[in-house]
Amino acid sequence: MSNIRVKIEQDTSPESPREWDNLGVMACWHDRYNLGDEQPKCDPEEYLSEIPEGSVILPLYLYDHSGITMSTSGFSCAWDSGQVGIIYATPEKMRECYLVTEITDEIRAKAEECLKAEVTIYDHFLTGNVWGYVIEKVEPCGSCGHEESDTVDSCWGFFGDDLDYTGIKEHVDAEHHEALEAAWGNRF
């Protein structure tokens, strides 16, 4: 008799979400890390002066202590954190993304939320909070109790720290959701 086993494993070589089609552009200045989309050689003030008028611009803060994490709202430790760059969406990109001709306050608010979400996803990438699942068919092998398993399904590249947020459930048949939830709870 065969059983199904579901495992959640950390994705150790995920694709950077900055490779995707993003609304925002991340520009970062750091002497040890290659962060975001661009690492300008000019100073931040000069770079900011070249961003089109009407762009939505948010700061990027980095906390660097036994790993790195990024946010748009900063961190409480002044010693190990500080502003590392910006993320911005140009009016042209907002018009293209939201299929509008006029950039209203509502569109600007949507763009700001989108930029924050892009930073959240990038932070999951930076902190190793990227997952994959493996569904195996497990069969006992003889009388020794040894098991043999065959992979039935697997997929990688799910970002986040909440199973529902990651989107894994949408990829797994509902009959395996209970086992998936148990595996998620035991992933560490």
C-alpha cells in the first residue's frame, strides 16, 4: 500500500524577484552588496534629480546583522541599519501598468502599495524565505521497514512566511492540503 508524503523545503537558489517585470526600479548604494536593479555610480542627490517629475519614490532601508533585511519603513537599530537606496515608479510606467492616461491620487496610492509589495517580496528573497514543495508516493520495501519514494509533483519559488500568502495551495490538489499544512508547520 502506498502513501503520499508532502514536504516543504527551502528554495536555496531562487530567482531574484528583481528579474520579473516590476513596476518599480530599485536603486541602491552599498559598498558590500549588489542590491536591487541599479547600483548608480553617482551620488544619490544627482540620481534623484534625474528621476522624472511625478514619480512615486519610497526610501529603502537595510538592516545588516547576521544577514540582511530590507524595508521601506526603516529599522529601530541605528547602528546596523540605514537608508540604502530608493524604489520608484515613473509616470510612464504607472500609465503603462494601470492602463491610464492621467496619474490620479488613486493611481499614485496603488503604485505606492505595489512598490511596498515589491520590497516585501525582495526582502523574502534576501532573507531566504523562499520555499518549494515535494509530493512523494511512499511505499514500504520488503520486511526491513525501508521506504522507497517517487516524486509525484514538485514546484519551487514560493515567497513568504505564510502558507496562504505563498500561493503554494493553488498549485497543490485540494486532497493534499491537510498534509501540505502539516508540512508547512514542520518546515524548520
